[in-house]
Amino acid sequence: MYYNFYLTVNTFVFGAYSVLVFLTIRLFRQRGLRATSSRVLLTLSISMYLVTTGFWAYSVAFVVGATQNYIDPTNREWTNFFSRVTTPFKLWNAIVLVNINISDGIVIWRAWVLCRRNRRLFVLIPSIFLLFTVSATSGLITLRIFEVATSPFSDKSLVNYVISVLQLCNMTTSLLSNISATAIIGVEARAHRRVVQHSLKRTKTTAIGILFFLLETGGLYCVNGVISIISQLIRLPYGTLNDLLLGVIIQFAGAYAPAILLLVNARMSQSGAETEALDSLPTMASIVAQSSKPHENLFRVPASGRGGKTPVLSMLQFTGMSSLELEDIFSRYSPTAETTRSTVLNFSRETPQDMHSGLNLGEENAHCMRDFDYV
């Protein structure tokens, strides 16, 4: 009964995950793959889906073998089949944890893109936790490969205890990584909302909506990690609750990145794909600090920027029919040289306010970094 319930739920979630991946691929095909970040995200999404597909297919074989062994334990052919699929199935349980590592890395990358330069050092905190997660996953896979190559470990052996500890450490460090990365996004979202509210007397913009949407989904992803840890501590007559929920947890981790992309794109479409001319956080803070008229010249920029390109006006800029590039969604939350020069034309030197807010004009002019350089 346990295994049949596991396979039923796992299959239902896998079907939804398959539809989600199909929609993501179609969206990328429609909008193009000119950006490197878009190609990387598509590759990672497909790779995680293929790993999940292999895990689901092997789950079917495992449940079939377990059911046959339950119906007729004396049937030697069925018993041998169940024995052959049991140990490799444990290896698959370790391999699919790679999806969690990749999803954690995507969350950290998003936090790094959204974080201002003078705060990017804080991204080291989730990165260190991610390093521990990757180490625990590598150890699990190594031990499971050794088990397949030799013989199954005894339930009371020291190696089996080490495996249990590594599984718990994997989920714990993954949760801590996501909590810290989500906290960074939350700090940036609140800071952006305060600046917009003070400068433009507005509390609702598309940029703010996207930021807090990322914060909410990050919190939901953290809940997934909490469930993973708790389920490992709940013992059942056969294994733990995590054994039944692992397939769902893994598929949720794999679906997280493409789901966010589709939902953000849908949110942009619902908003009419309007351009939100919201200046970067450091630039806007400097204008407010120096000018008695915060709104004056805030949006007066040349018709075209360097090289005939339209200057980046906002931290989140939407264009109706542009190609789908990840930097259009995330990286424009960061200050750019074009934004600084086009918006603050008379800003010729660094002020104490600039240093406090993290804007270094000399560094901006020296590097002249474009938006996608942050990705």
C-alpha cells in the first residue's frame, strides 16, 4: 500500500512537471535564446527533468517488483527481480538530490543578481551552505555506488548510519542556504519599496510586485525544505515518511526554476508589458539626498544611449515583444553605468551619500558594465 500510494502521487506530480517543462521549452522557442543565461537555464531545466524522468521510470520498476514480492514471496523469479532493483533504487534516491543542488544554486544566483554591489558579500553565506550541500550529496552518491558495486549495507552498519546523517545534513544545509538567499532578496525588496515610496510616492509598481513575488516563492521553497527534514524524522513501519515524499520533493525542486520563469512572464503579460521607469536604488537614493525636488529630471534621458541603444531606465524594464532573456527579468535590478550617466547628468564626483549607498561613480565609469555582465 505504501509503495502504490508513493507511485500514484509521484506519477501525478510528474505529469504536471512534464507539462511545465513543455511550456517552458515552448516559451524559450518563441522568445529566442540570445542570452547566455537563458541558454544555461534551459539546459539546467532539461537536465533536471531528464534526471527526474529516469528516477520516475525506475520508481515504476521498483513498485512493480515490491508488489510482486508482496503477492507471492515464494516466486523465485519475482523475488530475484525485486532484489535486483532494490539496491540501485537507493542509488537513484541519491542521484536525484543533484536537482536540489542545482535549484539552490539558481536561488543563490538570483539573490546575487538582485543584491547591490556593496551587499554582495552577504551572498557568501548561502554559497557556503550550498558547498556543504554539494559535499553531502557527493558523499551519498559515492557510498551508494560502492553499495551497488559490492553488496547491500546492513541496516545496523556504521556506513548505513553515515548515510542517514548525510541525508539529514543535505536537507538541512539546503534549507539554510535557501533561507539566507531568500532573506537577501527580502532585504533588497524592502529597500527598493522604501526608495520608490519616498521618491515617487508609490507603493505598487511592477518591479516591486516581481520582487515580492520572488520573495514569496522563495519562502514556499523553504517550506519544501522544512517538510523534507521533518519527513526524515517520522518513522513508518517500512522506512520513513521521506521515502514516500522524496519523489514529490525532488520534482518540486526541479520545477521551481521553470515555474518562476513562466509565472514572472505571465505577470509581465498581465501588466500589459509596460515599462516601469524606476531608477536604480543607489542613483535614486543619491537624487533624493541632493535634490530638493526629487522628481525633477528623474526621467529626462537622451533618446538613445551609447552605441544607439536605448538607455536602461529602470531596475526592471519590460518590453512587449522582446526576446526572453533572463537579464530582462533579473539583472536590471542592478545599477549600470548607462543608468548613472543618463539619469544624473550633473553628477561629476562621488559624494558621502554615494559611498553610503554603494554607488561608486569612478568604478562605474571605469568598467562601463552592461546589464548582462552581472549574470
